[in-house]
Amino acid sequence: MCIFRLPVLLILTLASSLAPTASHAMDEDALCARALEQYGVEPTRCRARVSVLSDTAPSGAAPNALSAEIRESHVFFPQGGATLNEDAQVQLAVLVSVLDTSVMQPACLRLIGHSDSSGGEAANKALALKRAKAVATALRDGLKDPSRIRVVMSEGEARPLAGLESTSVHNRRVEIQAKTCP
């Protein structure tokens, strides 16, 4: 079983998750706009609907300086925080929609909490685990099969994003990895 990055999966399957159904909390236009705003991804079916939003970053999200892969596969948090903001909730709702498609049914998740290096190492490891658990709870509440979340762990401040200082705000995150379920 190989572990693969979720962003590739989101890009490939996001368009199929945008099909209108009665269970969608948002209408299709709003979902298209938020997908573009949050992930920088503009599915073909949305191009006619969405105005130019790609140059703006949603409040609380990582700026566009981070790669699309990082923005899609990480949920970001404020300093000292482990509560999901509205942008993170939208990101996870889209992820649930993608994960519940037939193409993604075999995928299981590993959630890895991270922190910046502000504060003590033990406190950062505990905070990063709280962040990972917050993401796990949101995903479990939305997924048809919550047991697909197989690992919830913390690396604390041990693995900052490449090219960033250990104190960068972008290290306050939960990394989402997917693999084929055993």
C-alpha cells in the first residue's frame, strides 16, 4: 500500500463532487466559488460561474505563496488554536464530498498534526495532536464510513514545511495523507 498525497486526488475528483444533490449544504455556485477561493482549483464546470477570486486568500488560510498541493493537503490553524475556522470547515466539507465518491471509497486517511516552534516542545506536540483530533472529528462526522480515518498523530514542531522558518504561521497545520485501505 503506498501513501499518496491527497491534492492530486482532489484535483482529479473535485469536479465530480460538485454535482448538485439534495444533500449539499451549499448550492453549486457557492461551492464552485469556495473551491476556487480555498484551493485555487477551478473545475471546468465552474469556469463560467466564478469571477476572478484566485488572487485572494480566504481569511485564516495560507496565502497563495504556498503550493496548491500544500494548501489542499493541509488544514491551517491560528497560533495556539485547535478550533476549525469557517474556511477549514468548508475545506473539510469539500474533502468529505470527494472522499464519499465511488472513486475514493478505497481511501483511508492519516492525519498528522504540526505546530510552529513557538512554545515548549511538549506543549507543541500536545497542541498539534488536538488539531489532528479536531480535523478527525470533523471528517468522521461527515464521512459515510468514519472508520476510514486510520491514524491521528502528532509530530509537533519536528517537521516544519520545507523552505519555511520553524516559527512560520504555516507550520500550524494538520497534514492529510491518503492511502488505499487494507
